[in-house]
Amino acid sequence: MMGKLQEKVAVVTGGTTGIGFATAKRFVDEGAYVFITGRRQKELDEAVKAIGSNVVGVRGDVSKLQDLDNLYETVRAKGKIDVLVANAGIGEFAPLASLTEEHFDKLFDLNVKGTLFTVQKALPLMNDGGSIILVGSVASVKGTPAFGTYGATKAAVRNLVRSWTVELKDRRIRSNVLSPGPIRTPLVDLQPPEAIARNPSHHTDGTHRRAGRSRQGSGIPGLGRFPALSRASNYSSMAAEVKFEQRKGRRGPASQPFRARPSSKV
């Protein structure tokens, strides 16, 4: 049976771990040829091996424009891009009273500058009617202690989608943002233990408190596939807020994604 992304070419930045890796793997399973990026060659090689076929790894940092140029030169040899997933990003906890300029620049360089130029430099290779998917966060609209800078970068991402929807309408290129809640990815484990303990959404044992839940990244790609499909041509400037429900009486993962709430107000 042919997959829903058969013969499509996709680019997924930050594709070595977490949401990016799971998205790339799902796209390949659906028939796409996928290019993934990562900053560390060892992790990139491991991700390519784990995904298997129809995937190419390109080492680079999306906040560096020369690395983006190198990425798209590699992609050009394959052809045009049908789906671009700008997933590469970083999050760090830093209280307002003590955050530094280095912290601010690091997050905005990767999450905002990197996302913007990832899309801009892809445009000459994008097929008309293609799909741009940005990975945002509910932190863009919800206040979280010591997570304000990260939330501000994701709010910027939501605003970029608003603008691109209008700018790219003549080419029928769709722009959407997926805004998951707390997702259990390797990035969380890199945070200082005291920061994780202070934030109610993340626990090292995978449990949750009233204020939030931390889930696995593998649940997002099923939703991410939808804006990538040509039959989603009527959906643009959509904010899909990924929610989770507790499934009782089942073995295995404690939760599964059950609803995405599309909104025309991104």
C-alpha cells in the first residue's frame, strides 16, 4: 500500500532526536524521502541508521546561514521540497532576575533567527502548493516560571506563520505551527535538576502535577503529517494545540495524544 507522502521530498531540521526524529521516521514510513539536520555528526549518523532508508543526514546549525546554504545545496541534488518542518530549537530555564544576555541570544538565534532563515532559504526550492510546518509550544501563550524567554521565541514563531500565510498565498504554500504541551525529549534531560524540579510540567520520572504533564515526543508526528498532506490545502495559519488524555486500564504508555485543537488565530 502506498503511503500518503509517497514520492514527496521533506526536510526536517533538528531531526536527530525527539519530535524531529519521530517526525522524520513517520514521514519515511509514509513514503517520503527525508533530509534531516543535526549539529553533532555522531547523533546524525545514529538517527539515519535508525530511520533506515530514504533519509539523508546533513550536519549543520540552523542559526548559521552558511550551514543552511550547505543544507539546501544537498537537497537541490534531489529536487524540489514538498514539506519543510522547521523543528530545530532549544529551551532553557532562566529566572527573570538572573537570566543573561548569552541565554537570550542563544534562544533567539536558534528558535527565531534559525527558523526564519530555514524557511527563507528553502523558498527557491519549495514546490508551489507545498507545506511549511513550524514546531511551536503552548509556552507561547501560557506563562511558565523561568521559561519566559523560551515562550517569547515561540510567540515569535506563531507570528511568523501569520505573516507567511499572507505572503505565500499566491504560491499556495501553506504555513502552520504545531504547539505541543510539555514533551519528554532529550532536551529536557539536559536542564539542571533544580530547574526541572521547579517547573511543574517536567519530572524526571515522567509523572505530572496538576499544572502540567510531560509526554513522549512520538505522539506528535501523526498530527504533523496532516498539514504535510496535499489534501490539507484549505488549512493554513493553523495553530494545532496538542492535548493529552489519561487512558485508564491499559498497559503501556500512560497517555496517548487524543485531540489537536486547530485555531484560525495563530
